[in-house]
Amino acid sequence: MDRIGIIGFGEVGRIFAAGLRAAGVREVVAWDLKFADPKVADQARAAGVQPVGGMAGLCAQQPGLVISAVTASQALQVAQEAAPHIAPGTVLLDLNSASPGTKQQAAAAIDGAGGRYVEAGVMTSVPPYGIRVPMLLGGPHAAGLLPQLQAWGMQAQVASERLGVASATKMCRSVMIKGLEALVLESYATARHHGVEDAMIATLQETFPGIDWQRQGSYFFSRVAQHGQRRAEEMREVAQTVREAGFEPFMASAIADKHQWMADQARAGHFVGLVDPAWADYADRLLAARPDTPSDPA
């Protein structure tokens, strides 16, 4: 497969473009709303990626594979926008963190137009792994795509021919992983206010000695500060996954709210100027940004 297309040229799109080019893909074309800014389009060209002007323009290039790497809230819209333009037989690999129901709707749009929809559940953060990030594939076309992905060095496996299984696995995992991030943000910042962070973290270290809680805390704060909006959107899809199971998503909704709050803090500029920060640096900025600073405990 000499030409692929990428929808969304954010962190994941850029990583996959670079990784696939290194794996031998001759041409990568991409579409992102941010390409309206000539500087962003020039950055894509500098990375060896050809920016195109819209969904129709991307599909007109007739890539054998189109990778959708947008945010969770845009996953269905992207599939529906691609459907009228996608060439028959073109595979759309949906990397987005969306509920099984959302993925099934996206598949109906693509398959109904003659394309071949494959869902992917990306099972951990992409940056440390690049295109070798572990992912589960799903849907009736997943097995046909697998050999090509593996030839490029991807760590993919087919979860099921039934759409939704890969996404459900990813979504249920996210309750735990994104939930732990939200808990750390709230616990550590509150402990910092009360001056008990060292004692609190020491007890965590004793109870769960396999985790470096200082380092893990810094990683969680940095990732949510950087990607809180994307995580919040993912957790809203997780909440929908829980609803699809017939439960009220108390936890998933609260986790989404916490990540959205952190994204809002970042958008307000509260973390500007931090260089190689530890978790306490983020916590101090959050504490300083409170509209009404509480008094210290008696």
C-alpha cells in the first residue's frame, strides 16, 4: 500500500504519519481543519506529509487506507463526512476513543458507501510507542487489514469480527486509567493544600510498592494538563458506553468533569512557563488560581 490518508493531524496523526513513512509508506496525505493556517500546512509538508484541502480532497487521492485520528466527539462526524467521498474498497481505520454504539454508527456510514470500516481500540498512550502502540481491531474487515498493519510493525491484533468489542475493551479500561488520573489530581492537590503530601504519598508507596507515586503523579498531571480536553471527550464516550450497558455512569461522568476542569485550567494559562515540572509545580499553580483561597487548616 503506497499511499495512506490521515484525518486529523494532531499528536496521534503526526506520530502515525512519521511512523508509517519510516515503515516504507511512499506517500501520506492528510486533512485537518488547522491546515487553514498556512504555517500548520507547512509543518505537515516539512514532515513529508501532503496536506489537502478537505475531506473530498483527501478521498480524491484514493489512499488504500484512511486513518481517522481526531477527538472522540468528532469520530462519528468524520465517518459521515468521509462516506460520500470514499472510494469503494477503501479501508477506514478508526483510532478514536468512542463508544461501541458510536463505532457501529460510523461503520454503517462507511460500509454503506462501499468502504470498509475497521475499529481500533488503542490500549495505551501513543507517544511512548509510536505506531507500535498496542491496539485491538474489530469488525468484519479487521482480519483483512491485520497483515498490512503488522508488515508496518504495528502491534495490532483482532479482538472480534463483531463491531464494538475492541471499543468496549478500550472504554472499560479508560474508566480505570483516566479515573486514576482524576483521583491523583484531586488527591495530590488537596494534600498539597493541607501540607500532608509526603505522608499521604508514603502510605500509597507502602500499599502499592510497585508504583513510583511521585513519578507517576508528575506524569499524570503533565498528560492531563496537556491533553485534558481530549481525555474529557473520551470519558464522555465512556459514559455513553456505560449507558449502553444499562448503567448510570456516575464515575465516568465525574472523571470527564475532572479532566475538563484541568483542560480549562490549562486553557486559562495557569501552567504557562513551567519547565520540566513535577506534580507539585502543577498543584501549586492550581492552588494559586483558586478564586477564593481557603485559609490554612487550624
